[in-house]
Amino acid sequence: MKSTPTRTLAVDGVAVLGEAVDRISHANGISDPARRSFLRRSLTLGGLSMLTGCTLVDQDSVEAALTRISRVNDDVQAWLFDPNRLAPTYPESMITRPFPFNAYYGENEVRQVEENGFRLEVTGLVADKRKWSLPELRAMPQVDQVTRHICVEGWSAIGKWGGVPFASFLRRVGADLSARYVGFKCADDYFTSIDMPTALHPQTILALTYDSQPLPPKYGFPMKLRMPTKLGYKNPKHIQAIFVTNTYPGGYWEDQGYNWFGGS
Ligand SMILES: Nc1nc2c(c(=O)[nH]1)N[C@H]1C(S)=C(S)[C@@H](COP(=O)(O)O)O[C@H]1N2
Ligand SMILES: [Mo]
């Protein structure tokens, strides 16, 4: 018997939706199977279509509708973000040893960046576009913090990072603090971007050390941006260039469906 086109579409749509809910749940840190299956059961194509005002005819339009939900989620998270609320800090005795490595490639492919000749690029909406050597960054006042890193893949670990408070760095280079985004380009071609309120958060640091030692290659030498208020994938390692902009820069995982705000 031949099924009607509408019926076939609905069945395919539900399958696509189920997969998409899993992916978006993953990207938003919803790892609890009970919450996921609740979402799977309660989110129907009709509901999604009503929520987003999109006509859901194929995989692309379902993806577009979910992207739209993810953008609303970004706005809600940005609105809920309290620039003065501090993430928990921990005693050094609670540091996870060994601290896990993660990247979009294996540990045997970690980028080896040379210290000699390294210069951090700073571009976009900043008054001073001078490049920075590592000794120059180390000469700025440094802070240390022990915080929890949370990865959407379902693990978390406590680590100790030290470096320059990112707000001091942005002020020092005369960044336009009313700009929307700060973007990062990394030596391994990873890239990401964050909102200005998080960039200015007191616990956001341009980290040069891990556990009081120069950042080892696997944890992102020569520097990473460490934000205990954001999920792991928002914390770029091997930073090569920083830019301030009002044009949405996206990110390596964000462009593949991970939520952009990525609060933890
Ligand atoms: N340059 C770069 N930064 C990156 C990644 C990456 O692949 N490349 N992966 C991100 C992800 S998903 C995680 S969980 C953390 C892992 O950091 P760690 O190796 O210090 O645990 O780095 C983030 N920053
Ligand atoms: Mo991650």
C-alpha cells in the first residue's frame, strides 16, 4: 500500500527530529536520558513549527527551526547572565589529576607552538593593534584560579589556571567594550567567539599557566581563554589572534549546531 506523501513526511520528520533533539540536547549539556526522552516525546514537529514559525518540510527546515530555538536560547542565556556572579572555586587538593585532554583530534596530534617569535595578534575594534610577545603578557599582573571545566561530552574536571584577567587585557589594548563579540583564532584552526559581558567577567582569564607551570602544549600553549562560566568548547586553546567585532563570528562547534552562548 502506498502511503500518502504527508504521512511519509511526518514519519521522516519525526525521525529527523529525534536525532536533532539528541544533538541539540548534547550541545546544550542535557545528558540525562530521562530529560532527553521527555524532550523527544514532548517536542513534536507541529510544536516545533509553532514555536519557530517555520514550515517544516525537510531536514534543512527542521535544522533551521532548531537553530532558531538555539538563537532564542542564546538570548535567554545572555539575559540571565549575571556579570558579577562568580563560578565556584575549589581548594587545590580537589584538582583532578591527571587533568583530561580534549580536542577535535587526538592527543598525538597536539599542535606544538614555538615560544620564540610567537606574537599574539589583536585586531578589530581596538585602539592598539600592536602584537604581543609572551614575556610582555607575563609582565602584566597575573591571577590564579581553581575552577571546574565542564565538557558537553559528559565529563567535568577541576583544574588550576593562571594568567592575565581578560578585562584588564581588553582595557589595555583599548578595546571597544560596547562591541558585541570577541573572537579567537587558534593555531590548530579551531575558532570560537564570546559575548562581551563574559569577556569582561572577573573570572575570565587569558591563561598562560596550568597548575603553576607554563601551559603545556596539550592544554593549549601558548595561551587559552579560561572561563569557568562557559562550557569547555567555548574555552579556546592555542590562541593566535584575538579580535573585537560586531559581526557574529560563530565557532568550530557552534557552526555545527552547538549552542553559541554555551553557558555552564
Ligand atoms: N584550539 C582548541 N581549543 C579547544 C578545543 C580544540 O579542539 N582546539 N576543544 C575544546 C573542548 S571541546 C574542550 S572540552 C577543551 C578541552 O581542554 P583540555 O584539553 O584542557 O581539557 O578545549 C576546548 N578548546
Ligand atoms: Mo568539550
